[in-house]
Amino acid sequence: MLFYAIAIPAVVMGIALALVYTYQDKIIGLFVTEANKHIKTKVEVGQLSLSLFEKFPNVAVTLAQVNVHEGVPGSKASLAQAGKLYFTFSLLDLLRGKYTVKQLFMEQGAIFVKVLPDGSVNYHILAEDTTSNEPSDFAFALEEVHLQQVALHYTDQQLNQTFEVDAHTLQAGLGITPESIALEAKGNTTIHTIKIGTNEYFKGKKVTLASSLTINRPARTVQLRPSVVQVEGAAYEVSGTVGYSGPTILDLKLAGKNTNVQSLLSLLPQSMTKELHQYRSEGAIYFNGTVKGELSAKKMPQVAFNFGARNASFYHPDAKQHIDKINLTGSFTNGRSHSAATSVVELKNLSGVLNGRKFSGNFRYSNFNNPTIAFDVQGMLDVGYVLGLAKLQEVRSGSGLADVRIAFSGNLKEFKAQPGNSTLNTTGDITLHNVSLALEELPLPIANLNGNLMFKRNDVAVSDFKGKLGQSDFVINGMFRNMMAWLLLDRQRLLVEADFKSNYLNFDQLLSEELNTPEGARKGSGSGSDYRFTVSPNIAFDLSADINRMRFRRFLGKNIQGEVKLRNQVVTSPNISLSAAGGNFAVRGSLDARTRNHIKVSTSSRLQNMSVDSLFYVFENFHQNFIEDRHLRGQLTADIVSEVYLDSQLNPKTDLLQAEIVATVRNGQLLNFAPMQKMSTFVKRNELANMRFAELHNSFWIQERTLYIPEMDIRTSLAAVPSVSISGTHTFDQDMNYKIKLPLFSKQRPDKDAVYGLVAEDTDAGNSFLFLTLKGKENNFKIAYDKERVRQKIKTDLKQEGQELRELLRGKKPKPKEKEVELEEGQYFDFD
């Protein structure tokens, strides 16, 4: 029995192989002849063979590397391409010599179906006489079609539609009679896109198909029996009729089973749902609808869907947050014109629970070509929970509560075209309770936001809107005009008209590049001390400011008050006053930031009774170490008119700096100042250690990186040197060139005057003058005899003496004469 069990199949297989080998050429010839009767376009085949094992137990005519040209005269484009095509018939047919093909297998291929602009199609490739009654040894009577890894491309250039589908495994059973074709199909596919106009549907969706239909050839109709299309777990039942005798006439019914949010979103245009496609849902969501009417280049059928949810939940797969107990009723229709312009999506009686807090609302989206949106929402929302669910790239995290009662309606395109004409209608208010936000574009944290925001059309009124930005705090009361346009549209200006109060502003943080710029956009050194100052062209304000304290580097101001205005990246103020460095400061002027890396600051300032040492400390000794805060005491009053230029990181462009300063220092002291210490030959060192003066008054100029000091007299407390006259220049590169006029008294001169070329002669006044220069760098300077100035003095004295002689001859008594101290030419003072 074992022998026969093995032998009989082997014999049958051997006979079959022999028959296949014997009749191979004949069968292939019959196949080609019969195929040429049915197909009228060119077919290119790389290899044609007969196989027993490819589709065993059936025999298969195998075509490899097949290219079927489309049925468009003169076109060389493909209708179908396949790696392999198999046409199968039974082994019994081999014995009978009559071959009937009942199965077609297509593998690793693509089908390209087109409807051309004139309405013609590219798939009419069958010969007209395909029902000839002439006897033939080879016939096509297809009962099954199998597709494996076949891409289906459908393009309707009349209707501007494109379908792209991958048939992974698709099997269709056929029943063909002269009057009808019955078809049952099932399989797995992936819909890459169904594009109608500019909208995309079912993009990237995996679909399982189980369909049954009958084509009535004389009536040219398709009767679709209840068929099920599964889209990612959701099932849709489709039934109805399709007429194609003229324009396509649809009468279809659709009903959803086990549907969810993602399956419903698949039915809407991709442009509407791209931000929502990652979300998922659970619970009872229902769906049903109809499609009725003509589908042609000029007409669209009427589409109407109803959907809803009962006790469902909604969530993002990467987030822990859910919206629970969702209930809603919704609808979609393409309206009276059956077009995108009259299409409407509507959600009514939407309610749910978000982190234990109830909310409700409604939503309407109409006219897909020119959208008008209307919605309202009410509820106490957990900000952090909402942000975790929304997954906004701009906001990393948040916390706090927002009591929201707001309604919005408006046409977005009209609003974009005319944002100032109040085409949006926004009403209601939002009250914030300890809201904190971490923004992607702003590393500086926003915390403790409280207050009420009241919406009125395009504007928002804020009442006691307070919070913290880093260490800085603020309270704002006023109007944010054009707020909705600024939020929703590009290049729209926000105007803030408000009272601004703060207990403390830390400009080290507010201007820090590290704390105000995303890491990838920073241009500084990354040391944490870099600044970034920009003024948005889309923000304007009129602020009445009242700030208790502010800090920037070493500067600490108190009681800051004033009016500040911003327009077109130019900040102006008619009056800002504050207390700093023990005195008062008032300023008016402008800051022009229109050129980002060339910021111009023009000011007129008044300093009153400020401590000089504190000012030097605050301004870091003006980046020099020749005279520092430890050397100075006194009260400064000054008027300053200046133009300062900065780059975007607040580095000064010193070559462009200009300033005019009129300053008075009262009750001044000069402590342990190195150049004065070098005068110890003429004045006691202990007196030089603390040089006092009652008042110093002079004007100064800054230009081309140089401080210009006109000659000024300093009335000192020194017995030997009661008055010192100084003039000169001091560059920003710390090159000094000072001229000093020092009065001397004969009884204070040293015993060895001759060494220094001093004239031991006293006038009636008992004093003479020493002319000196101070030149060099801060840490390497020399004090020397001022030869040129002495010469000028001698010439002046000679003229004076001539004048005195003339007056003497006229009988007038001459005035006492000053005596100059002469030193040897080029001699320096390098005293220890």
C-alpha cells in the first residue's frame, strides 16, 4: 500500500511533466493566438513559458517582465506592468487537449488607469469581438483574479481625482454571463491617498476589503450588496447602486461599525486633520451617511454624514492625558451646491471631562475653500493637562487653571485680507489662576500668571494681569489692541495701551541671550554673560510705567516712573525719572532698533546729587583702571546729551559715541591717586592721600573714542597747593595726555631748588607756577616739564610786562607777578 501510495502520484506527476514538456510549444502557441484575439494593444513579454509547479495542481502559462501598453492611440505609456503573470488551467485539460483559463495571478506589478480630459479612458484594450462562437482549443473563462503586491493608480483628469492603492493580497471571484458579471472580492490593501481636488482622504490607511457586487451589462449599472470596508479597526458597510450608462450616478449608503476618531478623521480632508491624525479614541462612536447624485466633471453628488460619540474618550498615544466621558452629535454635508464652498462640519452639544473638570462647547467649520469658523467653549481647564494632550511644539509644559468662557466666529481669509475691519467676533473672558508656562522659544520661565482677559472682537482688555518672568514681576491693566490678528496672522501689529507696574525687574535675565533664545539660535560665546536685544516690528505700546526696583549688571535703580512709547521699533520717552547711586536721574530720548545690529540711543539726561564713587562702581570704572571708584568721593550733578550706538548684544560701538557733559562735583575727595602721589616732592604725602575740593565745574566732550577735558581749576584743601588746573584728553584705548598747572609757595619748596632749576625769588604774593604734562598709558605714564606751555607763558608775560611798563610810566602801580618754576628741558618726575 505504501508503494502504491508513493508510486501512483509519482506516475501521475511523471505523466503530467511529460505532457507539459511534449505540448509546451503547442499550448504556448494556442495561448498567444487566443490572447491576440482579445487584446488589441501592444504587449511586451520578457519570457513566456509553461509550468506545472508554479501554481500546482494547475498548469500555468507564465509571462515574465510584462508591459501592456494603454489603449490610447499613439501612446507608449503603460496600462499595466508585472513581474509575473500566470494564466492557469487544470491538468485534466492537458489530457483533453482543450484548455480553459479560469485563474489569473498578477504579482509584483502596477496598474495605471486614466480618465483623460476629454472623457476618454486608457483601459479599452480588448478587441470588439470577444464573444465569437468559433471553436477554439484555448479559451478564457476567468473565474478568479489574484493580485499580490500590485500598485493601483487611478487618475481622473476630468474630475481632478487621484487614487493610489497598494494591493498586498487581493482575490476576486468572477461569474460572467452575457447579461451580467458577478464579483466577490476580499483582501488587504494600503490606501496611500484618495485625492479629490486639493483635499486628501484616507492617507496612509490600511484597509481590509470584503465586497460583493453585480454588474448589469445591458442596464450599465452596478448593484453593490452590503460590503464591509475595514479602516484601521473601524468597519464601514457600503451598499447601493452605481449607474454608468452616461454620467456616473451614485446612490450609496454608508454606516460605521466600531468606528473611532481616527477613522472619522480619515473621511475629512487631510488639510483639516493633519494636526489631529495621531490622536486615538475609545468608546462608542457611530457614523452613517449617504452619497446621492451625478458624479462628473461638472457635478458632484450630494454627501451627507451623521456621526457622534457616547461616553467616549480621546487621547494622544504618547501622553497620559485623556478627555473622558465625551458626548457629542456631529454632521457633515457638502451643501446645496455639492461643493467644498458649501460644505459644513458641525459638532453640537460637545461635553466631556478633562482631569476631573467638566467642559462643554460647540464647533462649526463651513466653506472649505474660504473657511468660516465658529466655536464656543466653557469650563475650568487644567492648563498643564490640556498642554499635555495638545502636544504643542511651542509650549513644553504648563500648570495652573484657566476659567474659560469664550465664543469665536469669523472668516479667516476675509480677516487676513482686512484684519483691521473687525471681521472676527470674539466675546467672553478667560481668568487665569496661577498659570505657569515653559515655552520652546523662551527658556526664561513664565510663572504665577493671574488676572482676567476680556475678549471683544479683535481686542483683549486685561485687568490685574500679573505674573513673573524669571525673577521679574509685572502687573498690567489696559488694552491689547489687534490681539487676535497678532495671534492668528503673520506680520500683524499688537498695540498695548496699559499701565505697567513692577516691584522688581532684572534686566540681566530679561536681556540674557541664554535665557531668551533657543540653544540652536544663540550667537554669543555661551558664557552666560552675553546679551541679546531685539525689538519686534510687530509690537507697539504706550505704557505708563511705575517700577519699584530694577537691576542691570551693577546698576540698581529705584522708584522708576515715566511714559514709554514704542512705534516701528523705535522706543521714545518724554520723561523717565529714577533714584540711583544716592541721587536722582531724569532722562528723555529715544532708542532706534530698526537696524538690528546698529541700535542708536539718543538721550538728554539730568543727574543730580549722585555719589561719584557709586557711579564709577556701577559703570565698572568705565572699563579703565587709571582712576577708579576707590579714588573718588563727592556728589555729582550733570547734564548729558549723548548718542550711543550698540550692536544686538549690547556691545557699544565706541567709535560712533558722541556726548556733551556739563558736570559739577561738590564736596569732592581724591584718595590715594597715583599721579598725585608723584607730586610728593612738592606737597606732603599725607596731604596728597586725601585731596579735598569744595566744587569742580566743567564741560566735557566725547567724540571719536576720546574724552576731551577743557582747562578747569580745582580748588583743593592742600595748604601747599590750594588750586590745581587740569586739561587734556583721554582715549578709550587709555592713551592719556593731560596738562597740569600747579601753584607753588616759596616756603613750601624743597631745600635743593637748584637741582630742579627753580628760581629762588619770591614775588609780593610769594608764589610761582609749575607747568607739567602727564602722558602715557594707565599703568605706564610719566609726568614731565611742559616746555611748550612755559614758552607760551613767557611770551604772555613779556607782553604783560610791556603793558605794566607803559602803565608805570603813566603813574599806575603794577600788580603782583606770578613766577614760573623752570626745570631742565625734558626732565621727568619719577619720585617714589
